[in-house]
Amino acid sequence: MDHFADSWTALLTAVAELPDQDFERPSGCAGWLVRDLVCHLIVDAQDILITLATPADTEPTADALTYWHVEDHPPTGEDPLDALTVRLAAAYQDPGLLRFHLDDVGSAAGRAAALADPSARVSTRDLVLTVGDYLATYVMESTLHHLDLVAHLPEAAGPPAEGLAHSRAALEAIAGAAFPAGLSDRDALLVGTGRRAPTEAERAELGALAERLPFVLG
């Protein structure tokens, strides 16, 4: 729960501090500008609120790791839902409106998470998880999207170290393999999820694991 609060708050703060011109810069998500990513984060915040208000009375069917599945191909930005996000983001026109909406619904999601019972069960994506496990998935989601947010913004603050470490450990558990110790948590996540290609030196260090990359989480 603490990892979620720290990662989510850091992401909201990073968006709040972006100057208007940065919303027109590319993000780390294929086909999306920063404004498109921020619009997607609004949808994420809504998802948190909806899920926390959707109790389940059956046993959990997934946990923080089995919630994820590894997809065959990285997103291209051409998916209909991705295209809808781009149109929604453009409709805001003023970056200040995007900032306000994310702060409004994102802060509410953070408060709802803080008030939730970690052992309670909720339903999302046809799965049942404990609240604690569900919020743990959002440590990964927040951390990866924070990396996407600052991919081309060298002056912007990145995700917290604890969130990076937590997400790396989760990705390694999902992959069933550890990334080389020489790779920082940030680089392990970027390379491991296909957000950038490994350098020749990193590929040599990765060994056979390089042939299995990327692990595209969905």
C-alpha cells in the first residue's frame, strides 16, 4: 500500500509540474504525446476508483503477479482504444485542463486507496484480487508510465527508487528470470518491457534472456 501511495503521488506530482509546452512532446508510449499519456492516466485513475467500489464475494482468482499477461507484440498506438485516447486528449486543448482533471480524479483515487482494506476483495477485468494485490499492480503501472512520461523530458523527475525496485522484482517474477545485476532498475524495466532496445553490451550481459525480450505486459 505504501509503494502504491508513493508511486502514484510521484506520478501525479510529475504531471502537475510539467510546463504547458511539454504536453506536446513525445512520450515513451508508441504513437502518444505526453498529453495522450496524461489522458490515459485519467482513465487509470477512474479504473482505480471503479475497482475499489466493485467488491467481490468470491475467493481471489489472481494476485499481483498473475494479474499480468505477457503479450506477443508491443503496442503500436494503432489500437482503437489508443486512438480514442489521442482524440480525447486533443479535445482538452488547454494542458491546464488535463492537469486539473488528473489532479482531481487522481487525488480521489489516492484517497480511496488509502482508506481501503488491503484484505478486501475486488473485481476487475473478470478477475478477483485482494485490494492489496490490486494496488500492487498499480505500482508497476505507475512506475512504467512515469518512465514513459519523462522519456523525452530530461529535466522532469523520474519515479521513486522504491517503485523501480518493486517493479523490477515483479517483472523478474513474471518473466521467471533475473536481469543482470549490472542493469539498474530503471534500465531493466526499460529494456525488459521493450521501451528501448538493449545496447550491445547489455545484450551480451543479458545472454539467453535477450532472446526472450521484450516482456510486454497487458
